[in-house]
Amino acid sequence: MAAKSERRILITGSSGFIGSTCIRALAARNDYLLACPSPSQMDVSEKESVAQSVTKYQPDTIINFAAHRNANTAELQRGDKNGSAWLANVVGAKNLTEACSTYEIYLLHISSDMVFSGKEGKKGPYSESDIPENDPNDLSWYGWTKRQAEQAVISNKNACVVRIGNVTKPIYDPRLDYIGKIQWLYDTGNSYPLFCDQNITLTYIPELVDSLIQLIDARMSGIYHVASDDVTTPVELAEYLMSNVRPDRNKVKKASIDEYLNTHPNRYPKDGGLMSQDTQKRLGKKFRSWQRVVDCFVKYAT
């Protein structure tokens, strides 16, 4: 039997890049009792599966990391509400929201900066109060599914949405780490041109973990942005990174996102990124600049 002071937290998507890192930090807390069912044990797209897990684990908090995260494969499913992207991102979020509303469970949902288009006339970086797109034709299919998920979650007053940008952590992992992948591509001779005219922000996973803990403990509601305190471009970031870790390398290859978007409309926001000043104020935190995030990667992961 869990002690009274323990929070019973059910975590979906616990094996993913972000979820697995967060779990290690949460597990170090002696006042958290974690349940991390695998997708086969708890399918968020199946209402009955969600209900069974809630009954089994009796959580007072659910953190939803579960998602179809690959924006490229999601785009191939555009318009398909039976596809894995829609089922995981939208149906899953709706099922969790309904269960949390029924059983008075606090829900913390991880979302994305890709709910914004970054288009002319709607440029970022975006604050927590900015309204995301309401037209699927202005977003990638991945971005649209995350937008629909947000709308479901935020309808529950006992829930919060945490938007993140390009994720990185101080452990070298080239698969999904935004900074790590840039270095890995250089080291393997597979570099490709990076956008010189796209605005992005970074999410440093240790800062995300600290923010999630604070949100859980205070059961805060609303929308939050966990992102670097300023914007950069992929080229600017890569040049700064490589000057620190591979100064003998050739210059970073450059490309324009406009050329890419001509053939892949809405795939990425051009003038995107997240402003996090309101979140920092509400949480009493100061997030790192993108240069500081790269510095931490260089110090601990290289």
C-alpha cells in the first residue's frame, strides 16, 4: 500500500526518447509511485484499455508521452483518421482526458511547437497565449494531430499542456537528440544542408523534467512552454556546435527552407519557435539560452 504522501503516477509512452529520460528522474523521487505500462499493456487508442489501466493502477496523475512522433511517416497518413498518427495522438489524448475527467485524475500532456504554422502573417516565436492553427491545411499532419489533442486535453480544467521544441539532453544519442544528430551526421560523413532561414527553439530535457515535477506537485493547469529562452536557426546552432567539438571540420552546409517548403508544404514551421517567458514567470524558473543548451551538450555528452 502506497504511503499517503506518495503520488501515484501513470506514465504513457515511457519507452520513448523523452519519456524514458523523465522516468529515471521521477523514479529518484521517494514520494512518487510510478506505473509505466508498455503499449501492449495499455493502448491509449482503446478506451477500454485505458479504463482497465486506470482501474489497475489507480493513479492520481497521468503523464502522457505516448505519441506517433515521426512527422515524415505521419504526413503519409494525411487525412486518415484510422492511421497510427491520428489514433495515438488524437484518440489517445481524448481517451485519457475522458478517463481523467471521470476519475478526477490530473493529466499532464506533452505537445509540440508544430501546432503553429510559422507562416507569413502568423510568425513566431509563439507565446503560451497565442492561438494555434485551426485549419489542417496550414499544418503538417503531425502538427494537426497534436493540435487536436491539445483541444481535447485543455477542455479538462484539471490538466495542463506542455509544449516543447527540438529536444536534447546531456547524453549522446544521435537517433532523436536534435544536437546529437547534427554531430553524428558530421562524424559519419552524412551531413546534409541545414536551413539558414528557419527559426527554432530547443527543449533541454533536464529543464523539462524539473518543470514537470513542479507542475505535478502543484497540479497546475493551462498551457506551458518549456523551451530555450531565445531562438536560433539550424545553421547558426550547427556552426556554434561544430566550432566547439569539431573545429577542423568543413563549414556547415546551408539551404533555404523556402525551397524545401515548395515541394513539402507545411512540413516544418519556417518562423517558428516557442516563447517561454510566461512559463518561466509562473514556475519561477530561468531556462537556458540555446547557446547554453549547446554548451551543456558539449560538456556532458561529447
